[in-house]
Amino acid sequence: MAADQLLPPTSTAKPTRLAVLTSGGDSAGMNAAVRAVVRSSLASGLDAFAVYEGLQGLIDGGDRIRSMSSTDVSGILRQGGTVLGTARSSAFRTRDGLRRAARNLVERGIDALVVIGGDGSLSGAAELRDEWPSLLDELVSAGEVNVADADAHRHIGLVGLVGSIDNDMVGTDMTIGTDTALHRIVEAVDAIQSTASSHQRTFVIEVMGRRCGYLALMGGLAAGANFVVIPESPPGDHWEEAMCAVLRDGRQAGRRANIVLVAEGARDQRGEPVTADHVKSVLEERLGEDARVTILGHVQRGGAPSVFDRFLGTLLGHAAVQQLLGSPDDEPQLIGIRGHHLSRSLLAECVAATRSVGHLIADQHFDRAMEMRGGSFTDSYKLLRTMVQARPRGAPPGQRSLRLAVLHAGGIAPGMNTAARVAVRVGMDRGHTLLGVQDGFRGLAAGDVVELEWMSVNGWVSRPGAELGTNRFVPRLEDMPRLAAELRSHDVDGLLMIGGWAGYVAAHALVTQSADQPELSIPIVCVPATINNDVPASDISIGSDSALNSIVTDVDKIKDSADTAHRCFIVEVMGRDCGYLALMTGLTTGAEQVYLPEEGISLAGLQEDLHTLRTRFVQGSRLSLLIRSEHAEQHYTTEFVASLLTREGGGLFDVRTVNLGHLQQGGAPSPFDRIAATRLATAGVEHLIERALANDPTAAMVGLRHGQIVVTPLAEFPRLVQRDAQRASEPPWWMALRPIVDVLAHAQTTQAIAEPA
């Protein structure tokens, strides 16, 4: 469900005081969740408390349970770890520990808890909630709590949010901290690739994941690893020789670097540990490889959270408060995410299901363990086995071999190369010939088409830009005969377009002209790749996450530059007619205002913003941040807004403008974009093959909706987009986040402010 679609209230016994804590292992994004819980509570009229040092803090009481203001969580959004501290507590497992925790909560009138942690922390909190009535009875009998206070707090609400880098919890697609850990892993592997290639070495890299192989699996896909070992699918007998065969074939095919990723909890099917040192020894002894071991360790936990983890922590923290306000008497809930939409599950069931996966692995029910991880986990593992091959397997007997062309169109989007690499290798592995079209539809018209080989795309997984080239050229009517002739000349059976708005328009133009040009009557599949995230039929597009990470990194630096100044920054971001980048930037940087093309800018709104800024700076703020989408309003430009605020600001603050420009399109793709590119390109080329083998020229758009692959006819494109703007006609999922931006930014306007948001 979207951000504004939690279930309606079912109880009138709403909490008045809410506490948040972090427990278990730390993970990046926990602070974003804490900030969201505190500010959402205050905005809803609740008193907010923070419990320091995890579940142990509930037992200790005293100054480890503190009242929180909006100011207390200023500046923590981009900090790694948890500012509340975390500790595992054996005392919380005892009756005395639970009783002391209950007494501390009752004494402060706290009747709702948001716990951010792993399955151990969440199950401990659930036990406190389950035992709550009997704990109060014991406290009253012992004279530690009076009857009136006990009767006033006969219920305690509980919501769990999963903070864990392992992504091992049932009930949510992603856990807080996982994406940041993937960033650390992929950055490390990318860096190691260069030195490994220079010396033709093999690196064996151990990543975290005692009972879950998500980091190893997705890190392997995103970084182009050549062999991966995970707990859910342990290697069988003679696995060492199988691994050596894969790496040997790669060397013979010309691969200069070999990367093996091993999850720390990996074992073989006999239950013997598969360690990085053992893998290194095998490679040295059997292949004569110059092998090195790198154990990433706690580097994977540290550092500033990625954009996705800031978004996830913020979204879940806000939703947790709404859940407790709307349904405080519900059984304890786990709030998670499916795709980019909220999900709600029974906490106890999620914990039990999560623990059952570990039992399945221990009992060697590996197929069932893979199923419990979800369909995308299993599909990703199968795809990884294809991608690590040194050569394609070829077509099954009797299958017709197709000639499929791949091209880009539209602006540069990080992840285009990743998608092209996957499309080429999946297509070739199915027994087909893949053609690369240079320079988009213009190159196709010029006949700039080359046959691609398996190793032609080696190294493309992390490469910025678009190796095939791209532009925004849209064929005109007079270009169609030439395009048709080139498709006929190269015997093209299907076309995969990986790109943005111009690519969709161009592909649709070919479809509309196919009646007059029969050679254009071939299946075409569009894969969304644009930083603007403005094309229809998909919640997300390749490149947008990378752009957001580039933007947010720069905005963090901008905020640092004004640490002691009284300054308002107006940052202009790309997006054309779509405000996705602007809104998500505002949400994940703590901006006070966001200007979107979907809403426009009014003079009355600017006057209100001016009043808010003046109030903030009078109260002591040193910095304010405004984010403006490049096409937010034709007349009220970034420069105009800056001039207005400067003129009417009364000397309370300086105004600076920053246009990040094409920096937003550059750099290596983020892990999220690499994984999205892998899923979308695989779905795109498989659908293209299916249509071409069936001699069905129906064109389509592939996309991700609610975390699932969907296919939409390209003929629907005109109906799905606005006539007067370059964006989808259906209100996008992310516009439901707009109220959260306002709540979190404005929850502090009535308090004295000493730190930036």
C-alpha cells in the first residue's frame, strides 16, 4: 500500500506518549527512522521519548529514557549507525528485566513503542507486550506501581521496524541498512576489480550474512562476481572443481580478473564451512592462481546511509506512528515495504517465519529455504549462474535462432550498460544472436549495427554512461523507410530499447508506421532507463536511484559548507516535467520545501515560505534548504525565488543557488540500479524472445510495479501519458510522500532551532 493507505482506525484508545529505540546490530538508516518517529509523533500531538542503549535502556531507565524535541533529531538523517546507541540485553530475557522495563514505561506514561532492530530485538519487545498485563499486576502487588497508573496503561502498542543489513526478515522486501551495505560491498568490489585486472589476480571476498546470502547474491549480481557461495544454496560434492572450471573458462575467454564472493555463514551440503581462506587455497593449488583474500567486515555496516535507506527509514518511521495512532489495540505489527509501497504484517508471524529459514538450512531443506526467501531471490540466483558463465549454453534442440537488436534512446542514465550486458548475455544464452545499435535510432537509420559477443559486454556491469551511445533523436515520418530498410538488411527479428521518454516516443512511432512499412512490424520492448523516472507503466526506472545518490551526496556537502552561516540554499535538480528527483531529494536531505512541476509555484506559496524561513532564522536556525525541480514553474525560476527571498528576507539570511546539472547523470550506477537493470533487462529480452518466436509483433513496455515485473502494451503509451507534460497521467506512487516531507520539515517550526534539519 502507498504511504497514505494504512488501514483506518479501529480503536479510540490512542496513545499519548510514544518511545522509540534501536536494538541489536546497528544499520545505516536507523537514524532516519528515529527522526521520522519523533517528528511524526510531535506533529500528531504525542509526546516523544527515545530509549538509549536498546532494550537494556528500558531496563535501566533513568536518563536512558529521555523526552525528545524536534531539535533533538536535527542533523541525524545522514549519520550512519544509531545516535541512540544499541546493546544486546540478556537481562531482557528474564522476568525481572521485563518487569523493570514495564515499570520504567508506566512511570513515564509511555503507552506505545516503536522498536527498530532484528528478529531477536523484535521478539523480545513482542514478549514485553504479550506479558504486559501480568507484569502490571506484579508491579501493583509489589507496590512499585499504584493501581491508578496501572489501570491508565493497561495496554501498550507495539510496532516493529526491521533494522538489519542482512535483509533476512520475512514481511518486507528490504530491511533498513541493507542497501547501504550493498553500496559498501559494490564500491569495494569495483575498486578491487581494477587491481585484480591489472595483475590478473583472483580475489576472494567475504561479506556478511551468517544465515542469509542476500548481500553475497545481490552483491555478486551488482558487481559482476564470477562465483558466489551462499547459505541457502550450499555447494554439493566436488564443488571446488566446479568453481575452478568456471574460473578457468573465464580466463580462457580473456577475463583478466576473477572475483569470488563468499557469505560468512556459507557451508557445503555436508555442513562444512566454506571459508574465504579455503577457497583461496583451492584456487592456488588447482589453478595456480595468484589469489588474495579480502574480508570486508564491519565496513559494510558503517558510513552515511544511502538514499534508499534514508527513504526507507523515513517512510517506515512515519508509518509506524500512523499505525499506532490508527490501530493501537492491534496485535504487534511489522511495518515493511513491498516494492516502494508499505506493507503491514503480524510481527510474531514474521519472526517465526524468519527463524524457520535458519532451521530449514540446518536441516538441509535447501530448496524450501530458497522458496522462503521469495521468488526474486530464487530468480536472481538462477540468473547469476547464467551471468558467471564464460560462454553461452546455446539454443535447445529445434529452436529457431533469432537476431535481436539492442539500442539506447533518451538521456544518459546510469545502469544502461548494466541492462545491455544482461540483455546480451541472457539472449545469447537462449541461443540467439544479439546486435548492438550504436547511437540510438539515429544510428539504426545509418546502419551502425554490430554483432555482439559474450565477452563484448564484459565489465559493463559497473561502467558509467552508455557504451552503445544514446541520444534523444525521434524518427520522423520521412525516416521510416530508411529504418525499415536497415532492419531488413540486418534481418532483425526484434528490438530491445533501453532508455527514456524519447525512446518510448520513438518506439511507439515505429509501431504506428508498421502498417505502411511491413519491416517495422517486429516485436519491440521498451525497458525504462531515465533518471527522471517519468515514463509510464513502471514505479521506478533505471538510473533514478544513482542520480538521487549523486544529488544527495552533493547536498550533504552543501549543507556542510554553511555549518556556521545563516544561509538558505535553493538547489535545482533535473526531472523535466516530473518531480520525482526533487521530492525524493527533499525527503532524504531534510529540505524545508520542495517545488514540483506537478504542483507549480504560486506567489501566495512563496510568501508563506518566506514567512516560515524568517521564523526559522529568528528562532536560531543556521541553514535552510529548498529543492526546486527544473520545470517546477515557467516564470518563478530558481533565480527569481532567490531574488525574492533575498529582497524580503530582512537580512536574516543569505540566499545561494546551486544547479547540479549533468552531475546527476554521471558516475557508476548504484547497486539498486544495477539490480533493477538486471531484473528489467532480463524480463525485457525474455518477453522479446517469446513474442518473436511466436511471430507476434506486439510491442510492449516492461516495468516494476509493487516490486513485481509487469508488461504493458506499448499501444497504451499515449493513453498513459499527459498531453501537455512529459510525465505519466496516473498520479505516481511517490506523490503520496508529499505530506511526509511537510510533516518532517515543519514539525520543528514552533521550537527553538539550533541545528540544520
